[in-house]
Amino acid sequence: MEDFMKMKNASKILMTKNTAEKNKALEILADKLLKNKEVIFTENKKDVDNAVEMKLSPALTDRLVINEKRLNAMVEGVNEIIAQDDPVMTVEKGYKRPNGLLIHKVRVPLGVVGIIYESRPNVTVDAAALCIKSGNCAFLRGGKEARYSNALLGRLISEALSEAGLPAECVKTVYDPDRSILHSMLKAKEYIDIIIPRGGEGLISYVTEHSLIPVVKHDKGVCHVYVDESADIDMAVDIAYNAKVQRPGVCNAMETLLLNKKVYREVLDKLMPEYEKAGVEVRASADIAEIYNTKHASEEDWRTEYLDLILSVKSVENMQEAIDHINQYGSMHSEAVVTSDYSRAMDFMNSIDASAVYVNASTRFTDGAEFGLGAEIGISTQKLHCRGPMGAYDLTTSKYMIYGHGHIKE
């Protein structure tokens, strides 16, 4: 509990700091990431080697990797966060009451944000940077599979805070796999203001069931692409390939492809050879499975997040059947339609219950950096407080500030 108490005290200090002071810490952090890149690569290799030894899937192992490109993306994300407007103390609305009271509704930090995540060590930097920018302290509990990477990144973050004159306790990185730490974290309602879990279905369920603290769920990504009868076939093939193959081990990758029966042969005749080259295992509805000699999809396949080169494929009679399927089996993450009909595109967008809905684009764009947020704390799949990629603004809440001139209530 001592760490929680120190962080709560640090949050009282951080919430009073101005934009320049917070940005200074982020500037130092970006510089440290570049200057220490070889050490970062060395520590990260230990995690990757352990993942290979543990026989994690190639897709999950890929999520652990920090290479030159991904390190540069982390640094770019920090720099983008620096360049963004500070959400803290921005006035959402201001008005004067007939009695003369001046009322402002402003954005303020949440306080202490607890983040529980698996695999991807870039989350350590992204989450810390967004929390610092929004005036929040961050208690980061990463997975054991990224312990060497997270230990080093956590140390660099603490050094950057100290060198900028901010409390090093503003960010605490925990990489001990002891389950009791997670349990204590979920019960620390006096010290932690919000919990954000990122990871598999098991982690999300455990956190939701055991937390005494409000939870913003970043649930699994059972994402769909529906190819409408009016779709440009070549565009549909490109999008369906990219959404599955470009990086299959992430939450915004497509898991189910829905095809209108009027065009599914035309699409799959072009797409199946490309999937085969990429090593994609297709599990399809009976009509498609018989034609293309694939595995038959089970009921469980429609609701499964594979995070791998596995894809469910189903033919549908019309758009309404596609919409019904998505709203039944989807996880409210990211859904897409490929169509040339504007009216049908709008019907799809208005009818789908998800945090991000696309027309003629891959689901792979649901990402804080792609949405101009610099990075993301995660992708919220719930409906309260925030939804979709969460940036610095989403880590604030509101407070009323009221100015009077000796006002008393009669």
C-alpha cells in the first residue's frame, strides 16, 4: 500500500503543474528513448527469446517486439502528445446566472490511473506519456512476458520525471508477476481512481469481477468487414486482406469476413489465393467451405478473437443480416463495410453498435496515433465516460468552478 499512498500524494502535486512543466518531462523521455535504444533492444530481446521458449504464437510474440521502427513510433507518439493542447483546465462551457454567479465547467485530471496490460511494452510509454500530459499519475502493471522491457522503460520514465522536477512516483511500473499485487491493486479504492485493463478475455473478466474501483473496459476485438453487393471488388479484396494479414495479433485486426451472396464468389476467387500465400486458415460457413475446401466454422468461431492468422468467413443474404450478425457476435470494437452506395453506407454506420465504424477502410486504423491522439491508453469498448481510442482528453473528468461576489442562498 505504500506505493499507492506515495502515488496518491504525487497526484496532488502533478495536478497543479502547468503544460510546460509536464511537456518538459515528456521531452526528456523522448530523448532518453533515443539515447538508450540499444539497451532497450537488448532488454527487449530477452523478452522475445523467452516468448519463443514459452512457444507463444508468432502473432503474440510479434506484439512484444521493439525494433527500430516501433521505437521511433513510440518517440513520435510522445512528441505528438507534447504538441497537443493540454486538456487540463480547458473550459467546456461558461455562463452567467441571473443572480450574477459565473459558472465554468472545466476539465481536470482523474487522479491515479491503474493500467493492467499484457504483452506490448510500447503501452508502458504510451500510457505514461498520456497520463503525464493529462496530469494523472499512472500505476502500470504489465505482463510477465514483457518484464525486462517494462523494467527498463519504467526506469527511464522515472528518470525523466525527476530531471523535469516532477515526483518520480508519478509513474510506477510493476513487472512482478505475483498475482497478489494485481489483487491489491484492484482493492486500493482509496488510492486509485480508475482501472483500465488491456488484454485477453480472461484478464478483462478477472478485473471486472474483482475490482472495487470503476473500470473502463478495453475488451477483446472481434472485428468484422462486410462486403456489400455494391462494393468495388478490388477495393474489397485489398481491405479484407489488410484487415486480417497486416498485423493479425492486435485487437483491431479483422476476425470475421461477411460477404454478400451476390458477390462472394467474385471476392473469394481473388482473395483466397492471397490468404493461402499469407498462411491464413479460413473457417467458413457451409456454402463457402464446400466450394473452397476450407474448415467449417463453428458457433464459437463467430465470437472468437483469434489474434492469429485464422479467419471466419460467412455469406449473408443482405446488409441487414450482416448488421444483425455483427451486433450479435461483435465486441463493440471496430466494424467496416465496403460499399459504393452512400445510403447503404449510412444505414450500416447508424445501425452498428461499436466504438468505431468504417466505410471503405480497414479496421486496422482504430488506433490513437492514427486518430491524431499521439498514442492511446487503450481502446474502450464500453459506453460510459469514453469510447474508442482513449487519449489525454479521455483521462480527464469535469469540475464546476463558480465565481461569486458575496452570494448567499436565501
